[in-house]
Amino acid sequence: YPGESRKKTKADLPKLGIKTFFCSNVCAAYRKSIYEKMGGFSYPAIFNEDMVMAGNMIKQGYAVFYAADARVVHSHNYTWGQQFRRNFDLAVSQADHPEVFKGVPSEGEGMRLVKSTAAYLVKKGKFWLIPSLVMSSGFKFLGYRLGKSYKRLPGNLIAKCTMNKGYWKNEN
């Protein structure tokens, strides 16, 4: 999470790309009148409903404010397989909402995160953690790529790739 507070609007898309829409519902608040005007969260939603809402709001001319001083402890200790499935679902949510994500690439953000994390590990002398970083990142990337193409996958493969099996029951 960034260290500085920031108001983000449509004008930030060329510079920030996908990060313009970043919003975590772990600690998000919405102006009720705008939330209702926007129709609430998309349903059904496999994942990422907070970012879809923020993206729709920004594209409609509203702003999103990130408050860096807000504090919430939120973490996951996912296995590589869980990372794969989570990123599969993340990509499905992006594929399901082209009105928000089309033309806003996110793959570059993942590579930047891997590079900065690897540099941090080198700086701290924790070289032994780099192979795990590479493996975890590889599983995330593969899940993401498959999720982007989920409409071309057979249902039984989707069932093995998703973290949110109940979502697919709603789809049929």
C-alpha cells in the first residue's frame, strides 16, 4: 500500500494505469448516494468488486481517495496453488468487466512488484527468499493469464483453477 495519500481521477489513468482503480474493501467507504446511483457492487462478482466499483466511479467522473494514514492489518499466507487460483479469479473479474479494465494493462505492475521485492531481498541479504519469490510470482502470472482467457476453457478446468467455486454455480 502506498505511503502517501492521494486523490485519483480519470486524469491519472495515463500515469498510474491500473493503479488508478486500486481500492481495497478491507477499509473502503463509499458515499451512499453515489454507491446507490452506480447500482452497488456488480453481482455476481467472483472477486475484485471493490476495484470494479472504483473503476466505474472514476470512469463516470468521480474521484477515489486513498488515505495512507488509515490502518488495517490485512494479509494472506497463500500457498503457490492458492496464489494461482486467486490470480485466476482476479483475471476473470477483469475479463468480465471490459467496461472498466479494457485498455488498462496490469501485467507491468506485477513485474515491477517482483523486481522491487527482489531488490529489497538483495539489499537485506535475504537471497534465499528469491527462489520462492520467483515461484510465487510465476504461479500468480500463470493463474492471471489463464483467468484472462477463461471463456475459452472447459468447465472442469475452470473448476480446478478457481478459488471461488460458488461463483460458477451462479453463472449457469
